[in-house]
Amino acid sequence: MTKKRTRDEREDKKDDAYRKAYERFSYTSVPSNACLGSPHRYFESSYIVRPTNDNLLQTFSSMRIHRHANNLCVVTVGNLISDKIIESVQLHHQEAPPSSAGNKRKQQSKLLRGKETSASGIVRPDDILCTIKISDQSIIEVPCAVWGTVVEVNSALVNDCARIKHDPLFSGYLAVILPTGPFPPPKRIVEESK
């Protein structure tokens, strides 16, 4: 007969899953610019995302995630490709199919317990969200950096990849993701900007 886990044991396992999922990235809080006309006034908080792995640092410098007051996260490239000429963009994830809130909670619970490795529209921080091909034939793989459900993918980028560079926050965003659990990740992972 197997012993049922206590609530504290289940919470510890969930916290450990969050820690492991987000340990490859560091999140630095960016002060919000609430000036009239600034697009950042629409967001509750913004974060610069950088990889903690030295090998990944060679691939990209930083990207940005903007969190709205309703907890939706808008994933953008930030200054990732500001000085590069883009040839093409390939998106690797689709929007999650419609389902009830209860079904989404069940899927997310399975992911946290490690019982389900992938579900349609569910992404982990280290999943590759898109691949950007640069004019010098190099390829930049942009991670999701958020664990959650893909609400929207900007498929217009496939036909007009210049949007990423010219208007990364509005018409050039990559995806909108509803986080599973707390975002930003626990404070020990998030660095407050000085």
C-alpha cells in the first residue's frame, strides 16, 4: 500500500518543479515607464531575460517579457536582434486549443508532477518558441522563457519578419502566454534592477 503525500510534500514538489524550470534563465525587473504615449504603461511589469548558461550567452544577449495586470505575458525579442538583418522567422508552437478551465488545471498539474511531457499549446521556459535566421546564415533560437499556455502566436511574422525589429512590442511580438503558477518566478531567481 502506497502512502499518500501530504499537502506540504505536494507543494514542495511543485516549488521544485518551478525552480528547475526557470533555473536556466535570470529575470531582471525593468522600471516601468508610465509616461503618456509609452507602450510600457500598459504593462504591470517588464523583465529582461538572459540565459544563465554560458553557451546560450553566445547565442543571444537578452529578450524581454512584459506582464500585463491580468497576468498574461507578452514575449518579445527585446534587443536580441537590434543590429542584425532578418531573413526569416519560423514559429514552433501553436495556440492552445479551447478547453475548460478545469481541463487546463489538470494538464498543468500533470506537467508539474512530471506525468505528461507535452500537451498542445503548453510550453516550458526552455522550449524554443521561434527560430530566427539572420542574413549571415546564423540562426537564433528564442526560448519561451515562460511556463504556461500559449494564448496567441504572432503568425504575421512569418510573412513580414521586419516587424520584430521595427515594432517588437506591438506588431512584432512573438507570443502571448498565460503563465502556469507565479510569474515572475520566485524572488530568488528574479534580480531587482538597481
